[in-house]
Amino acid sequence: MAPDRATGTSVTRALRVIEAVAAAGDGVTAKVIARRVGVPLPSVYRAIGTLVEEGYLVRLHEARGYGLGYRVAQLHRSLAEQMRPSALVRQVLHDVHIAVGAPSYLAVLRDLDVVVVHVDDCAEHPRPAPMRVGEPVAPHTTAAGKAVLAQLRPGPLAEFAARSPLPYPVDDAELCRIRADGAAVEAHEYQPDTAGIAAAVHAPDGAVRGALGVTVPRAELTARRGELAQAVREAAACVDHAD
């Protein structure tokens, strides 16, 4: 019989412990962790000891519990740095942000995830709250995701649909419209009262490698749709030839 996800191998148990501490916040006790992950307390103590020693958890003496360690942040910074686009691509994103007065971003296709790798925004034009560098976005509810889906071959497209945590149907008519227009649009799907427009970016062999997009308040979409679509198409074409 295959081991249970929460209680199988020692590595799996350690990962579940980290997840439980992340969900609970600073000061969570070993007893609470054991209840959350469904693992006997002695096993939790063993996992905690190793995780503290390796820097993935810290013992918070004043709070009489545990918190996430700084190795977790280091790993995330390493991931973000590895995916960071070139200075030329970052400049393209900045130019789009300034030209259209909206936050711009680049998301790349990483296996079967569409992952945000850079955002250019400011206090006047902030990014949507859920958009974080180094984290995937839902491909069916974001303009960048839709732009990528429209460029995929049938096999990878079917894999995306199968892996989706929600039963999103692949709308062939919408994907055809995106391919014809060269830009994908979403409104109210990623975040309430927010809209986005994105265009695919390609590798030298023509394969899709991600998408460049902007986000604006939903109320601006109708009046600015043509302008924003043209801006992301032109910027995406620059990124195609940047690396």
C-alpha cells in the first residue's frame, strides 16, 4: 500500500510540518503541528529537530513555539533570481509601465506552470495583490495564461487542462480569437475590479515561452483596450528578440 501523503516518508512528514507552520504562523507548538498533519507527536518532534538544525524552522522561545526559518526565504529568493529576466527585458517592461501608466509583468512557461518572473510597478500603479514574483498564476483566469494557452500545441494544452485544480474547459473559440488578435484579455477573472491584457513571447524556434502583460482597473478596459493590446503586442515582439 502506498504511504499516506501526510504520514508516509520522513521527507514527506517534514514537508507537511513546514506547511503546517507556514499556515499557523509564529508560535505554533509541536502538539498543534501533530494534530494538523495527523502524525504522532514523537515523529513531529524528530522532524522539527532536523528542520530547526537545517534552518527551515526556528524555535521561538518567547512565543514557546516554532516559526518558519530563514532558509525558506533564501530558497524563494534563489528561485526568483534564477528566473529573473535580462536587463534589456526588464527595461522593456519598465518602458511599457511608464508609457501606458499601468503595472507590467512577464510570466514564463515553466514545465506546466505559468510563473511570474518580473513585475514593474509603482505606488501610483500597483500590481494586483495576488501577483507575486516566483509564483504561478492560474492560466485560465489571467491574460498571460490565456496568451500562453493559445500558443500551445494540442498535447501540452490537454496536459494543462488535466492538471488544472478546477474544471476549466478549454474554450477553443476564445483561443482562436487570441491567436487572431495577438493578445489575450481577462476581466474580473484574476481579481475583482481588475482587467488584464497580455501577448505571448516566443523562443528563437518559435515555441511559446511566456507572455508579457499589463493590468488596469476594470473600468478602464473598454476605453483603453486597443491601446493596451497594441502596447503589449509591440513589447512582446521586443522581448522575442531580446535574448
